[in-house]
Amino acid sequence: MNVRRRLIPTAALAGAVALAATALTACSGTAGAAGSKDGKLDVMASFYPMQFLAEQIGKDHVKVDTLTKPGVEPHDLEITPKQTAQLGEADVVLYLKTLQPAVDKAVAQSGVKNIVDAATLTKLEVHGTSGHDDHAAGEGQPAEGAADGHDHSHGEAGEDPHVWLDPVKYAEIAKGVGAALEKSDPDHAADYKKNTDELVAKLGALDTEFKDGLKNTASKTFITTHSAFGYLAERYGLDQEGISGVDPESEPSPARMKELQALSKQDNVSTVFFETLASDKTAKTLAADTGLKTDVLDPLEGITDKSQGADYFEVMRANLKNLQKALGTK
């Protein structure tokens, strides 16, 4: 940068220094004002569920970016050098440890002071494919939960990270995110608290919708390509049977496919669910072999133009309708 040298009168210089000091004092009240040109708190979210919380709670006081762009499968995300730089410049980083290894590594190296790990804001659990503990994975099939012979491949204890699909647990995370934003930007703490309370109330209403909507069904078992719905199944008394485990792109073993064919008859399963961000090939193969229908059950790891809704609440309600149809709501 070229600097033009000139003499400044002493009085003018003193006035300029005083003005700068006043401006600095005004900015120092919030991390966002100090770190963002528009005075907003810069929040970097790892993927959509974290982005949604930041936007809903922060609203006009935050500028939210996400490391996982729409249409990208979060589990396989690779961090670019540009994203690493953006991460280091954020006022607040919001992520879910163990879901995205590349993000975990980048966050650890970022040097950002205000880091919020959503996994610490609620209790993570280990989930198998369903409540059917006698359904073994079969030879060569990757297991899905340490407690029942399956391994999610997430964290040391194999915890399931998909907590946002349980509205109750997502509300717990929302409260923690709200508290973190209040601490990072105390000047707007009252607004963050108000927005958090409103979001938690909406999640409570969604929980009631799921509870009432899935209370009486002909079947309690659903088959899905992606074992992301363990918390949802546990919350509402359902049994999740995953075809491929946590990784929606992995190929199931022939033994697992045969087992699911038998299970579908035993538990009156009508539908095989697939998701929008991954291939539906495996779901359609199983459905064709068993005479079942296919439908979408969205793990809400990202919103695209193919999603059955524009945001978390719309997609979750679409999931509820699809589950009701598949399970035979009475």
C-alpha cells in the first residue's frame, strides 16, 4: 500500500487519535464488531444443521458461512486452503466433532478462540441398526455400533453424531449455541436469548408432532440406506435398519441384503428409504428384490433444490409424512 506523507497540525492529530480511541472502544464490546467489516459476528459453521442454528439464533447480528456447500456429502468433505484461512478468521466456529474428520483437524489448527463443539452440548449415544439386537451384520459387513457388534466409525466410543434428527437433542444444542453467541457478542445477548427461546419452542412443537404422528403405526421398522436416524428412532419408539451403515455410499454385503429381505417380511416393512445427497442405487436394488417401494428420508446434512423443503423444519415435516405413509399410520 502506498502511503502519502504529509504534516498534520498537532491539534488535528490529537483529535484524530481521540476519535480512533473512541471508535475502538465502541467496537471492542463485541467480537463481531472487531472482526467483521459490517460489525456482524463472523460465524463459520461446519455443515447445514450447525449453519441453521447460527442463522436462526444470530439473525441480523451474524454473518454465517459454511464449510460444506449445498450438495456436498458432509462425511467426505475435504477442506481447501481457502476454507482453512476463512476458518482462522472467524469470530466463532460451530461444528460437530467426529462427524467430519477433515473439519476436526482444521478446527484444531485454526487458533480460533471461540469454538463450539455441538457434541459437548448434548449426550451422544451408540446406536446399532435397530432395536433388533439379534440382527447380526453378516460376514464382511461393516458393523454399526460397538455395543451390538456394529461400529459407526465415529469417535473412540463409536458414538452416533446425527443428533440434530432428534428435535429434543437439537434443542439442547440450540441452547448451548445461543449461550456461546451471547458470550461472544454480549451487546446483543438479549436478542440471542430471545431467538434461542423461540427456536427451542418451535423444536418442542416439532417433537410433539412426531410423537403424536408416529404413536399408532402398523409397523415400527424402517429400512434406510444411511444409518443416520438412530436418535429419531429411539425418541419415537421405532426400529432403524440401515443397509450400508453410517457411510451412505458403502456397499452392503450379500448377507446383509438377504437379511433385510427376510426382515422386511417379518416386520411388515413397505418401503426402503434413500436420501437426496447419495445414490439411490442400493435402495432400489433391495426394493426390486423384495417388492418394496422406495421413498426419501432426508438426514438433513444439506439443503439443495432436490430437498423436500427449504429449511430444517420443512424437511423434518416431510420426513414425518414419509414415515407415516411407510409405517402405516392408524
